[in-house]
Amino acid sequence: MAKILFVMTGVDYWTLADGSKHPTGYWAEEFVAPYEAFTKAGHEIVVATPGAVVPAVDHGSLAPEANGGVEGAARIAEILDAAAELTRPVDLATVDLADFDAVYYPGGHGPMEDLAVDPVSGKLLNDALASGKPLGVVCHAPAALLATADVAGSSPFAGYRVTGFTNAEETQAGFADKAKWLLQDRLEALGVDFRVGEPWAPHIEVDRNLYTGQNPASSAPLAAELLRAL
């Protein structure tokens, strides 16, 4: 049995360019699909957030239209309600990477607010990359990679093939003209080899021990790849 660390946002808002706070958090499917895959395989999951804050779900991700209908939405909500790990997160600052076999970051707009500028998360990502342990990051969670840069702006993730929520998807979601910055733009500026798939279709990239997914639909295939690596 492996022990897998889920690093999750600790905020329930995303500050837009006009200074307003858009309600958000983590995206339900991006937690649920890997959570189901890992727990069904017998693995243990530990949730960590900055300050041990109980993570907030983006309520938009619970809507029927985000889950293939009413039945899908009910199933997602049921799994979240039963996931005790979400109710007892550990403080990210206390995490010892040596205690875990893999690390996974679910998305939602929340990581663009806190994990993108969190040095504790940045160090954990750098250490996880260097360790060779499977490291999975999906959708907006690659924003956390921005915190891996040193004072000169250099990141060990530079040159890695990476995907994440694209400019096209942010535009279609209605936030491209409201955001302070776009994830794809910032990751390309960081020096990663950003790969773009069709909007909203599953798309993952695997480069050495780094596993990234483009959007919510990519979370299940990303989890399958991580399971094969464990």
C-alpha cells in the first residue's frame, strides 16, 4: 500500500483583475476521480493545505452540468461527504516528503490564489521532482509550479513537458478577460514546455516523474497513469 499526499488549496476565492473575489476552491472531479482510483487500489491518502485549513469545494463543480447530469452530481457530492480525509487536513508546513510515495495536486481556481505564491509548496514540489517519486498536477494546480522559481526566476521544472488549463479553456469559461494573469502564459514564461490539447478533452503529459493533466476530464486518466507508476 502506498501513501499519497494530496496538496490542496486553502482558500475559497480567487482575486480577479478588478480586485473582486470570485468564489472558488478546489474542483470536485479533480479530487474525486483520483481519490476513488487510489482508495479502491488500497492506497492511503493524506490531505495537506496551508495552515491545515479544511479545503473548500468550488460550488460550480458540484452542479449537474459539470458532472454529466443530476445523477453524476449526486454521486460526486456523496463521495465528497464520505471522504473523511477532507475534514482533517494536515498543515502543509509540517509535511515530510519522506513519509509519502507520491504527491498529487488537484486544481480549481484556488491554487492560483495561494499555492502559486506559497514557498512551502514550492519547496515541496522541487523536492518531489528531485526525489523521482510520482508527482501529479492537474488543471489550474500547475499554478503552484510558479512558486518553484528561485530569486533569479529559474525553476527546476523549466524544460519539462507540462500541460494545464489553457488560455482557450479560460476564455471559453469566461474568465480570460477578468483574470490578473493566465496560467498558460505564466507557465510558458517559467520555461516549461507547455503542451495544449483540445479544449475540455482529456489530455495528459508524462515527463520523467512529472504527470500533468489539462482539465477536469484529465484527472481520471492522470490518476490511472500515477497508479501504474506506484
